[in-house]
Amino acid sequence: MEISLHSNQKHIALSYYLSIIKNLIMSHNNPFNILYYVDLYCGDGKCEIKRIKEEYNPPLIDSILKPAKENKFHACCFLNDLDKEKIERMKENT
């Protein structure tokens, strides 16, 4: 899905935040080892910026879903989008 440079900057900031949250959740002293994440406009799970020819996964996938799938912690993600096709592609991409 093509995104703007503004969205890219938002993803960079979000990736730093999610990295900190992930580390807190994975710490041994944390009694809460689950993350709840809600995104009402999740898109299709791929980000492409044509102006600079860059493609990447959104921060949710790299920072949260991959480590959670490796059983490092529990993640409960509520993902939705207005476009049903984007939701189907997100399922394929994650």
C-alpha cells in the first residue's frame, strides 16, 4: 500500500515506542506479559513510499507480531480497516 512521507515518519516514531513497550513486557519483573493493540486503519501490512522507492513492514508487524509469534510474550491485536481487501491482504502478510 502506498503511504505518504508523513505516515513514514509516524511509523518511525511508533516503532521506537513499540520497541520500548516490547522490552518492558519482556522484562522478568513484569507481571503483565500481554500487549493489547488496537488499529482501526491497519492497511494491508506492507508500506511503500514510491517517492523514495522504499518498502517496509509497518512497526506493528516487526516490533510486536514477530516477537510475539516467537512466544516471547502475548499480543492481542485488534486490526480493522474500512477496505475489506486490505484486511484480507493483512492476514496474508502477517
